[in-house]
Amino acid sequence: MAKTKLERITTIEERILQLQNQKKQLVQKQKEDERKARTNRLCRRHGLLEKFMPDIISITDEQFEELIKRTIASNRGRETLAEITRSANASTAKKATETTAQPNPTPPAKPNHTTNGTNPSGGANPHEAEQSGA
């Protein structure tokens, strides 16, 4: 039996809500991944500071902040940072150039769809279901 227009509208609205929820979940997962990456980076970098400067462990947060400010404010500190970022940018540009110079690999073949109206994941194919009026 064919669905009425009202039933089809309701089905589409439900699908829109599902997609909006999926989007929210993906955005939340992306933010979580970014937080984890930042926390990991901060821990590794502070660990390196403590490794090369063991006396840093005994100073207060205010003293640590002053150390960072003075180090960054010095000409030597800025020159070193500029040198490091220049070399990092140059190596990134070199890798990008090498990547673009390589030929594109042949894309993998698309999987064959079954002919029984299901998609490869086992669920009904929504496009075929709409077309058949089910």
C-alpha cells in the first residue's frame, strides 16, 4: 500500500532528526579528539621541560610563567623559535611538493551491491524503498 504524503513527510522529518543527531555526535567526537590531542601535546611538552630542566619541578606556577615570559621575550628565544618554525615550514612544503609530484593511485573498485534490495551493511536500501513506494 502506498504511503500518504503525510506519512512520507513524517518519515522524512524523522530521518532529518536522525541526521541532526548524528551530526551532533560527530561534532562532539571531533571536539573530544581535539581536547585529547591538546592534553597529550601539553603533557609531552611539559615532560620535556622537566627532563631538560629538572629544577623546574620545584618552582611555583607564577615562577614558571615568569621563566617562560623571559625566555620568549629574549632575542635569542625569538630567533630560535623563528629558526625552528622556518625549518618546520620548509620541510612541510617539501613534503607537499613531493606528494603532488607523485601520480595519483588508482582508486579502489566500488563494492558490488546485492540485487535483493539491501545495502552491503545488511539494511534495506532507502533509495530503493522510496522508489518502490514501500
